Amino acid sequence: MQQSENDILRRVRKIEIKTRGLSNEIFAGKYHTAFRGRGMSFSEVREYRAGDDVRDIDWNVTARSSKPHIKIYEEERELTMMLLIDVSGSRLFGSTERTKKNLITEIAAVLAFSAAQNNDKVGCIFFSDRIEKFIPAAKGRSHILMIIRELIKFEPESRRTSISEAVRFLTNVNKKRCTTFILSDFLSPKSEQAQLEDALKIAGSKHDLVGIRVVDRREAELPDVGIVELQDAETDKKVWVDTSSRRVREHYAEQWRERERQTVEMLRKGRIDTATISTDGDYVVELIKLFKQR
């Protein structure tokens, strides 16, 4: 259903109030600790004190003043955060009041405001099986609100998924190191597995990659509701399934567990810190847990 401009603005404002409050109260400090800057830059010179590292002595100043002085460095804090947002058809699924799209929007907003609190730039890549939209990194509240607005109203050209396409684009478009959150259900076709592993390996050598897996409990198990027609949100393929059959339900659950195992193993091999967040779960708890483990 087409959303009016006023409806979109109201939703943007509602999300801003909720997620900006969370980022101010909870995440800004944890984000600063978990995602550090590019390195150390020279700040000032002061007199040597007992316990200082002799390797930091500034010999030129020491010679001029006849007293030992050391160089003080501080962290180069400014970062660039990139949000890789999955806008394929499967994001519209949700068996609770919240769809995966709604959850992705809130999480992306919290992360963006947390970055803004630290004066970092935020950019965004919307992807399906192609790059749907690229928003270059920038600072400021108006920029963050524009990203949230796009998260709410954006309609992709394709409903299929190719995470590897988005990761390759990130590698090509961002030459400097950045912190990148991939927000997706990671339900890519099996045929893409090898390509995605390669893309993540290359991108991981340049950037700090973090996976946010957004799932729904109904994807892991079928309810016993008789014969139902299931439709693939990305291919439109339909199939009739007898959910009253215990064998059918067990087979479905086993297939999901195997897919889950493969995804977790792929991210582990790529050394990508990951949080798995369900549409009926508390994303605040999971994000805090993710930040603490870094």
C-alpha cells in the first residue's frame, strides 16, 4: 500500500524518538569502545614522568630544554560506518507485530545515531541481488533522518538476494577502512555461498565487518495448521504443504537447522562478529551483547 508523505514523516519521527533515546542512553559509549578509530595521532609534548615509555621521548625537545619530554598521542576517533541493508522480498516476512523490515529499520537507526553521537560519518547501501541505492557517508542529524526515511519508504526493483554483490560494491566504493554492518536474514541462494565467502574474505581484510542476522521464529519451524500454500517471497514459487504431518515438520526444521549451521560457519570462518536477532526478541539486549564481545 502506498504511504503518504505525512505517514512517512510521522514514522520517521517516531523511530527517531525511540532509537535516538536508546543510542544516547545505552549505545554511544559502548559503540565508542567497541569500534575504535583508525589509529593514533600526535597530540602534544609534556615532561617525562616516572613510568612513561622511553620510546615516546621527543629527543629534539629534550635537547632544547635539557629536560626529557615525551610525545602524547590520542586516538584518531573519526570513523565511517556503512550500513548494508537487505531490501529483498524476504524482509517483508514477520509472524509477530514486527516484520524483519521494521526490525532492520530500528536497528539501523540505533546504529546510525550511535555513530552520530561519536561524530562519525554514516553511509548506506541498499541491496537485493543488485545495488538498489547507494547513500555516501556523511554526518549530521538531517543525514541520519534521510537514511531512516529511505529505510521506511524505499521500494526495490528486485526481490531476490545477493549479499556478495553488496559486499563487492563496498570493497570497490570504500577505499579507506570503515566499520560495516550487514543487516540481513542471510537467506542467499545456495549457489551464491562460494561467492559470498570470497567477497567477505576480501572485504574483511580491508574493513571491520559485523553481521546482524534478522530472523523470524516461524522460519525455523512450521506450525501444525493443516494443508497450507507457502509462497517464496523472492521467487513467487508456490507449494502446498501438509503441516499436520510430523514428518514434514521435522524435515522442514532439519533443513532450516542445516542452513543455519552453514551460515554461522561461513561467518565464523570470515571472523565476522555476529548477532542474531528475532522479530519477537529484544534487539537492545543482543546489540549490547555484541558490543561487549568485541
